[in-house]
Amino acid sequence: MRRTRLRHTTAVVTAVVLAAIGAAAVFRVSAVAPAVTPSQKGARLYVDKGCVQCHFLRKREFRVGPGLEGLFDRETLPASGRPATAENVRSQLVQPYDQMPSFADRLTEVQRDHLIAFLKTL
Amino acid sequence: MIPGLVRIVAYVLLAVGPVVLAALLGLMPRSVVYELGRFCALAGFALLALQFLLAARIRWIERPFGFDILIRFHRHMAILATALIVAHPLLLAAGGAGTDLLLGLDQPWAVWLGKAALVLLLLNVLLSVFQRRVALDFEHWRLLHDILGPLVLVGAAVHAWAWGQDLRLFPLQVTWIIVTAVALGTYVVHRFVRPWWLAGRPYRVSAVRPEADGVWTIEFTPPEGLPPLDYLPGQFHFVTFFRGRELPVEEHHWTISSSPTTDHLASTIKAVGDFTSTIGETRVGDTAAVHGPFGRYSYVLHPEERDLVFVAGGIGITPLMSMLRHMRDTRDERSVRLVYANRTESSIVFRGEIDEMATGEHPRLRVTHVLSRPGDEWTGRRGHVDTSLLREICGNQPESEVFYVCGPTPLRSAVIASLHELGVPDSRIRIEIFSFLD
């Protein structure tokens, strides 16, 4: 009897945990409003293209690369040391300094604009 | 039923709590598959942390289920947590992170730490599932389990803190700190603080009595100032002997064979392993840390049941003996039929006391001894406990009896199969699964 209850409990707990995981994943994806503005599209690219894996958004400390908070409020870009302008960020994406991989083939020209628009909001 | 349900609901809420919190707080999603990977990690970590609470012998958690069932639930949840944590990197890779996450060598330290924790988790689970097959004795397995468990938890916690997207959210950071601290705190209390506290208040061995071939009863008296252990007949306790003389100091669990109606506490122990082979060397005056009682294998939890059948094999008689002694001392009028299987006449434990009890009225006891290797002079039953014997013992209505079965696994399995054959439902079969690793 106790073993039967144990089996049932295990099955129910497993089902609830898996259902919660599935529901949470669907909820999170579906709850996000469609990206409309350039910066919203850039925010989506920031996640989809994996920038998030190496750069903190809300602080300046290094993760793998430098944190990007207030990137355009700084005088210079953290890796290249060049002035913090849209053109230099675009250049960093295509021909990066330091260990950062090139996004020349992974982002279109328009996508780079969107990403820069997003970085300006940080 | 209700107390158990409350605990199960609380467990589920704690297990899925981080998932719900992260989903509600919102974070830029990548894809459904990627998010599944993230949430698998959150739930897997919560389950891992809860493992420490399940195994810590916390009475409030254990009471409605019994420790044997709770420790099996702990095993089931270990499998679930491991499956979720294995799925975590696979889903992240499939959901957008790419195979570099799995195979790339150029990874940040936090990713490597996560991989290391995953490998240790798999090692821990495999050693637990295949402990006997890899010939790992219980003490060494427990030592490894005690090292690997906290290592995995700390590795996973630091990995998530340094690398997890959701851990950038302040509420989840707070949750993570609380969950990790509670799990590790529970572990420290369970493995270090409580054993130290119990060792400072040891019971004293007041009698050592041989009962049968290789079987001894050890009686304990509580330390001065402490009341006797408040247990139910049929429960068990954990005992750590401090005997000196270079005898091993290990914690083992044994059924309490005495009845709570007496002023002493006793366990009857068979010399079957490395540690128990030294049990006969225990002397009066030795001390022992006692932690208990645990378990729900007791007839007093079912006062409405009047007709009982006890089926014991070898040393499996001990919880049933505790119950019979309790019935005798409380002048209980239940009807009990005891089927007691042993190999030889000299291996029958408590034979004199059982036979004497069968002549009394409390309980109304009938005894059938069964020997598998009897001598020529044995006039009783020969062979094993099988369906025909149980049918004969129980008459025409075996399905109306309640069966307490305790003994080695082959006997237990055979008796349960026979009872099913006789139409006895699981709800009327009570068993104690004494080994935590079976």
C-alpha cells in the first residue's frame, strides 16, 4: 500500500514539475510582446545571437567580455579604446578587438543598426 | 492521508517555486527549447536542494510516510533531478547556444564548473543505483555520497550564480542564497552537529545476550536525565556504538526488538556483515549514540485491525517480536498467526519466548515454524513459506486478514507474490524495506 502510494506520488510530482517547466517556457516566450522598434529588435538579437553569453547588460564588470551598461555614455569603448561612437561599435562587431568573435557574417547591416539602437538604451 | 498530502504539496511548491518565479519575472527569451533548458536547471537545482531535507531524518517530514518510504522517494527524485540537469545543456545547445556549449573547449570557468558538477552528480547517482554491483560497501558508499552531494550542490549553485541568465534577477538571487544555505545547513546539522550532540549524551549498554546462532540482543539504558525513547513497537533506530578496543565506530539502523512497555531499549542483531560480525564483542558498559525512533511498521497505527498474520524470515522477526511483546504486556486480545521461517532449528530467534506466548491469551497467538534445512529430528513444517501454506494458515478468507511481512528479500518477494495469488490486496500487506539501497 505504502509502495503503491509512493509510486503514485513520484508520478504526480514528476508530472507537475515537468508541466511547470513546459508551461513556464511557453509562457515566457509567448508573454514577450513582438519587437517593433529598432531597439526592441536589437534586444531580441542581443539574446538570439548570443551576445548575452559574454556581456553583462546591467553592469560594467567583465563576464567574458566587458559589461555594456552605459556603453555610449563612456568616452571610449572598453576593448578597442576608441571613442564610444556607433561607427566604432559597428567596426567592433565586424572586425573585433581582443577575443570577441566577428559578427560580420552573423548580422546584416540592418541588424547591426538595431543592435546599436538597443545598446544606446543601456 | 491529509498530513502526508500537506507535505507533498509543500514539496511540489518548493520544487517548482524558482521556475514560477523566473517565468513571472520575465527575461528576454530566446526560444521555447532554450527556455525549457533554463527551467530544467532551475527545477533540477531545487530538487537537488530538497534532497538534503528528505534525507536528514527530519521528523516532521518523515512522520506520515516512514523513513523507508521517504528514502525511496529521495532516490526517485534524484533520478528526476538528474534527468532535468542532464537535459539542461542539451536543450540550451538545441535551443540556440549551439554544439560549442557541449563540445567546445574554449569555455568560461563557470561553464566548466557546471559540467564538473554534472559529472559528479552522474557519478553520485550511478554509485547509489549500482552500489552492490560495483561491490561498494555501505560505509564507503555513504562517505562518497556525503562528499559528492554537497560538492554537486555548491558547484551547481556557483555555476548558476556566475553564468545563469535568471540569476541576474534579484528575487532569484535571494531565492538561490536561501535554498543553498538551507540545504547545506541541513546537511551540516544532519551529518555533524546532531551526531556530535547525540555522542555527548550516549546510551549505556546494560545487557548483551546471545539469542540464536550469530544473533545477539543488546539492551540500552538512556543517559541520566533523559526520558526513555518514546517509540512504537516495530519502529527502528540508528545506533553508533562507542566500544573502544579498536572496534569500528559506524552508524547502523536496527529494529527495536523490545517493547515500549519495558524500561529498557533493545535491538536484536544478526552477525551478517563486516560491522555486525563484531556485535558479539559488545560489552556491558559500552556506550552508544541512539537516534530514533523512525518508521511506521507498527500495528498500533491500525487499531481497527483485529486479525493479523505475521510472516517473518530469520532476523526479520525483530519488529514483529516487539509488537507481540507489546500485545502481551498490554493484554491485547488480537488474534495473531505467526509464520516464522528459518533454515535450522538453532537459527530460530526468541523461540522459547514465542512458544511461551503461544500458550497465553494476550495476544491469541498461533505459531507455525517452517525450516528449510531441518535436522532429522524436526517434526514441524519443512520447506519454504508458499501459497499453499499461507492458504492453510489463513483458511478460506485470506483477503480479510492483514499481513505483516518482514525478512530477507527472496522471502518477502515470494510471500507477496503468494498473497497476491490468494487475492490479498496491497492495502492489507505491510512490509518493511529495511535496506535503504534496495
